[in-house]
Amino acid sequence: LDTPQLPGASGTAVGFPEMLILLNGFTMKELDPLLDRIRTLKETRQALKAMVTEHNRSWTILHLRNVLYQEMMDLKKQQEKAR
């Protein structure tokens, strides 16, 4: 991944420079209004967000953060190209 390495990448506890919201156990009916609310709050609008899935369940939180960060950077690049 093309993301900056954070202190503590060896697996020790680390604080991320951005907020990460990890959701687990919600139904789609519960999830839609929750995500709408998260998007409207100033404090959480820019947070990295993820659902726990079978695919990512075994990832470390650092790996998940790095994947989300890379996806966010890729999206920003695409949006800049579209302008």
C-alpha cells in the first residue's frame, strides 16, 4: 500500500491521525440511518468508515486503516481528475 507508515507499525498501540469508525453487527435497516447521521456530524464526516466483513475480519486495525486510507486517497485523485 502506498500509505505513510505510522509509529507503532510493529503491532504496538498507535493513535491514528484520522478518526476510524468500525461497524459490526448492524442490519441494513439499522445501518442506513446510522451512516446518514455519521455523515451529518462535523466530527465524524471525514472519518474513515468500515464494516466488519468476512473478508476483513482477520485484518489488524492498522492494516484496515491503511486500506481505508489508500481507498480515500484514490477517490480524491479520481475526483481531482474529474474537475
